[in-house]
Amino acid sequence: MRIEVRGISKRFGDFTALDDVTLEVGEGSLTALLGPSGSGKSTLLRIVAGLESPDAGAVLIDGADVTAARPQERGIGFVFQHYAAFTHMSVRENVAFGLRIRKYSRAEVRARVHELLSLVGLTTWAQQLPAQLSGGQRQRMALARALAVEPRVLLLDEPFGALDANVRAELRRWLRRLHDEQGVTTVLVTHDQEEAMEVADSIAVMNAGRIEQVGSPREVYDSPATDFVMGFLGPVSRIAGRLVRPHDVSVSLISSDGAIEAMVTRVVHLGFEVRIELELGSGEPARAQLTRSQTEQLELARGDIVYVRPPQASLEPAASAPLTA
Amino acid sequence: MSVIVLIPLAAVLVNATSQGLGGFWSSVTGGVALTALAVTLGASLVVAAIGAMMGTLVAWVLVRDSFPGRRLVNALIDLPFALPTIVAGLTLIALYGPRSPVGVHLVYTRAAVLVALMFVTLPFVVRSVQPVLIELDREVEEAAASLGASNATTFRRVVLPALRPAILSGAALAFARSVGEFGSLVLLAGKVQIASIVIYADIESDATQSAASLSVVLLAVSLIVLFLLRRWGASGAR
Amino acid sequence: MRVSRRAELSLRAVALLYLAVLLLLPLGVVFARTFEHGFGTAWGWITTPAAISAFWLTVTIAAIAVPLNTIFGIGCALVLVRGKGRGRRLLDTLIDLPFVVSPVIVGLALVLVYGETGWFGNWFLRHGIRIIYAPTGMVLATLFVSLPFVVREVAPVLMEVGDEQEQAAATLGASAWQTFWRVTLPAIRWGVAYGVVLTTARALGEIGAVAVVSSNVAGSTLTLPLLVYQRDSQIGPQAITSAYAAGTELAVMSLIVLLAMTVLAPKGAKTR
């Protein structure tokens, strides 16, 4: 089930949430809408769902224009950041909700609910109320609930945002596996670039109501279309007028052509790697990432003067990039 | 909704001025009307003030103190809400009337009116202050104590300001309720002139225009209180 | 604040004494007076034909007014909290009116509109509908004065619950009615219950507006509160006792309601 948004714009009072956004989501893919708060990613998702209506533009699901359709009519599944669990219904009744609305027979409801509860690993919790579940469990229930009615499209709005870090990591992997098994076209909204990179087939990086780049995780990391994309996908330092990733910075005790003088302000041992915090001659901070052996070889310590250089191969941001996933 | 609320109230206004503004004015200032207004408003202010104080005290004890039967006492606060006002009046006659078991004869005096109004308005301040007191961050008081403030000072400068919007809104509600109170007063007011009773008497004796005029004044007072309440409610903690 | 033991005890004493004198003492005296001449006499006073019909009239009026105001209240709360549009602030203010308007004024207002010489009175009379001096008017009066309670209890609950569950229901295919019935209503049910109890208490005890609108005829327009008023206004030693008996009957009814209020009250009771 393909999703297409064309020329979507949305304003809330004076604030422009989305500015002429166009995007295509391929059938069966898992696409992440990645960006900081206020970038418009949640708004875009909700417009696709029909929970908000755009001021201009169109939403197409499988080629059909659904812009005027209500959420009930779009065949979507939606998962909210704070679960939106029906607090007065048991886990089983929550999952069965969509099926009951569609007047499935009792036997069908029972079978399908059982199937889904096994899928998300909540069978023993079927009779419990959402309040008795942990956050991660509640979100799995929400997913089961959304999948129960076999949606054409699954939309997740920062689904792991309210969870602890380790639960988040676990559910992330679980979601990817689920997607690989079920194959439903999925769009995930997140501000966590690590999450997007780990889970998605394709990432649409958004900023201030616009899409800055669309591409695979590798593409957006290695060939960022704009400074913003580069800076958002990972830490960067500005050295000799270029944006450089810490692991691409060359650190040497000897000066060379194109190198900048810098002073080591901190050496942080992060277990397997070492982060070198630097202050450039201009006063600006920079960061380099080295292996332990490299650090030992250079015998780096606080106060040392070193010479840093961006890598030889150019990592210049490309002037423009295609905007299709 | 308009059928039941707005249109009838508009009719009162129209009737009040049916004999022109002059007629309205003379109805309001003539005879017992003015006295009744003065007495009613005065009593309501007193009741609101005392209620603010005692209500806050009761709320404090209910929230901060604990003793056997506290839940029961807490439930009792709602008694004036649940009890029909006429019964409230009746109980006060029983206690303070001619056959009073404690020998106190207040009935037919202003004191009786005050007591009746205090009964009826008890829950307003208490229930307004209670939730705020419960939500109050004790750490702020502890900080004040650690900085050397005495209990009285802490109460005056830390707790009271936080409670003020709730106390004010409770007192305003108590005032508004007192101004219009009828059921508990009709039996024990006697010679004391109460606005609502005067209105009732006027209606019963077909002096509709006087009744309407006095009503308009009371309505105006009520509306002013309503607006004040919304302003305080908006600026206070909610 | 760490209050000294002495201060704590004196505050407690003052508060409890105040409450006892203000609330309990009067009630206690009425109960005592009611049963002064024995339970039989008291029972006799509340089983006279007038008393029995007064009881039923009071209950009937409440039975009509409470459900109507409940439906209205839930609807209003939905409009106020989930709705959009300018009229909401006005609606919000209007709903508070019954809290601040004196009940006799309510009665007067209804007479002026629906009475014989009232604005619409003629129209109704011509169609054989008697409003003023008839139970219908008393229902209207009771509707007015008990209007706000359900709204005011349900609205905060609606706000707290938030509309995400309703959005979720929409994405799962539920229509507006299905969403309301299966998701919204269960979420607010305690607010509704408490509001209903408050409305009932108010409806049972109403006297000011009803006194104006009623013709005080036993059997047709005399409610229990009016009966108490009537009896107390009579002369004779029996009068006050019969009034006490009816008053006690009302008090017992309201104590039952009070019990329900206590059981259902939200923490700290944000009541008005």
C-alpha cells in the first residue's frame, strides 16, 4: 500500500507546521520521519491518518485521494506516544475493539485476538487492565490493537518516546522483526536518529516544516544533502570550513597542509573508543573520535597541541538530493 | 437551554422596567425593599468573611490533621449540600427557637439569619480550599522553616498566598448563595427583612413589578459576583 | 509545617466544636423532637394522604428532572471540553447562573414567561397545557436550579481523560456514537454518577422556585419541602411537630443521598 502526500501545508495560527511537503512511501517499506520537535513530523503523520486536515495539498493511499476521508475510512492503524489505551477495558477487549466495531463474529474475534496477543507476547496478560501493565507492554498492546483490523498502513507517532532507554532499544528491534514478518507499510515518527537508522528502510529528515532529505540510513548519514541533515544524524565539528564527523577527523602531532592547530581540552575514555574534545585556534570547540591504540600512540593528554584535518576524501554536502524514498 | 434559562430571566428584566425606569427606582428604594437589600447584602458579607476564616480552618484540620472519625467528619461537610434548605431552617428553629433545649433564643433575629446562612454556605469555602491544600508542596514550607521562619510567618507568607484564590472563590460563592437564600430563612426570619422573602411576599400579593425590580438588583449582584469569580478562577491555581 | 501538639489539638477542637454546633446539634434536636411523642405519632404524620402524595410528587419531579439534566449535562460538558467555537465561553457562564440566582427569582421568571399573563403563557393555556400552578412548572423550576451539577462534575473529568482514546477509537473505525458509548462514557462514569447524586439532592430539596410556581394544593402541587413549610406556618401545637416529622423524612432521604455523595466523591471533592 503506497502512501503519497503532495504539497501538504498546515498552519496553526501563526506557526507554520508544514510547508508544501511532498513525499512518497513505497509499498511494504518502513519509513521513518525523523526530525527535532517542531519539525512537523507528527503533524504530517496525523494528516496522513486523517486526525488533522491539511490547509492545502492531498493525501493518497494506494493512488486513491483520501484527503477528505475520516480516519475511520482510511484503513489505517495508529499507535500513539502515550498508548491511548482504553483504560476501562482489559487488554483483550482493547485488542478486540476494532473487530467488534466491524461486527466480526465472536469466534472470529476470539481467534484473531488470540493470534495477535501471541504475536506481541501478551497472552498471559489478556485479562489485565492497561494500568496494570508496564509502558512497554502497553505499547505492544496498542500495536496489537492497531494491527487487529489488518490496516493497509501502520502509523506510529513516537511510539517509544515515553519508555525507558533499554525498553526502547528492545522494542525497536522487536518492531523491525515484526515488520519483516508482517510486511505492512509502516511510517514511524521519531526524533531519535539512532532509532531511525536502526529500524527504517528509508528516512525522511524533516526540519521546520520541510523535508530536507529522503534516503536510506546509509545515504543520509554518508551523503547528507544539507548541513542540517548532517548535524542531525550525528555529531559534527566544523574544521577548516567543512563539517566533519568525529571519526573522520585526522589527529596528528605534526602540522601539515590544510591542518588546523587545536588544543586538547579533554580526553574521554568511553570504553572501546576515545573521544577527544578540542578547542580550535579560533576558539570553537571540536571533537575527534579515535581508537584506544591510536590515542596511546599519540600519547594524548590534556593541554597538548595537535593538528587536525578533515579527511582527504571530500564529504561536502551535496547541492541537492532526490526526495523520493 | 435558552428556553429554561435566558428567556425567563429576560422576562424579569422587562417586567421590572414595565413601569419605566422611574417605577423601577421607586420600587427598589421604597418601603422594605431598601432595608431588605441592605440587611441581605450586609449579612451575606459577614457570612462570607466568617465563612472564609472558619472554612479555611476546617479545611486545614481535615487535610493536615488526622484523628479517628476524620473521614466521617469530612463527609459531614457536604451535609448542607444534601439537606433541603427548609429542613435546615427547621433544625435551627428547633435549636434556637422558643422551645430551645439550650435556652438560646435567636429565632426571628439577625443572629438567626447569620447562623442559617453559615450552615448553608459551610461547604463552599471548605471544598474550595481542600484540594488546593492537598496539592500544596510541603517542601516550600520546609524551605521556609529551614530559613528560620516561624509557623505563623510561614503560614502568613507561604501558605496563605497560595490558598488565597481558593478562599476568595469559596467566599464569593458563599456570598452569592447567601444573597439569594430562601428556604432556610423563610421560617426563621420573622421581622428581619430578607430580600428573597420580600420578593416572595411581593409575588404572592401580586405586586409583580416590585418583585421584578428587586429581583433585577439581586440578579445584578449575582452577575457581578459571577464575573469576579471567573476572573479570580482564571488567575488562581486551577 | 510542624505544628506544635498544643496548636494542633486546639485547632482540631475549634474545628470540631464549630462543626458540631453548626451541623449536628440542630439536626439532633429535630430528630429528638420528631420522636418526642413516640415513633407511632411521627409515623402518623408522614403517612397522611397529603404527606404521602407530597413524597411521591417530590420523587416524581426528581425522577424527571435528574435524567434530563444528566443528558443535558453530558452533552454540555462534551461541547465545552471537546467542542470548538465562540459560543463556548458564553455557555460556560450561563451554566453557572443557577448557582448564583436566587430560587425565588427563578420562580418569578418562570411565572412571567409561562404564567397566564406571561409571554408564552397564553399559547400554552390555549393548548390545554397548564404550566404555572401545575406540576409541569415545578419540573421546569427544578430543572433550572439543578442544571449545573452534572456539567460541572463531568467537564473536568473529560478534560483530564483527554481525547487520545477517542482519536484511537476513530482510527480503529468507530463512528462518533460508538466512540461516545464505548469509550467516552465509561471514562467519565464516576463524574456522571457524582453529578447525578448532587443533582438529585438539589432536586429533592428545592423550595424557593417551586414555592412561587406551585399552587400549594395538597395532592397535586405540594412537594415535601412545601409541606414542611406549610405545616410550620400553621398555628397550633401539632403544627410544628408535624413539620418536624416531614422534615425528618426529608432529612433521612438526604442523608441517603449524602452517603452516595461520600462514596462517589472525587478526592478532595471539587464541588461547588
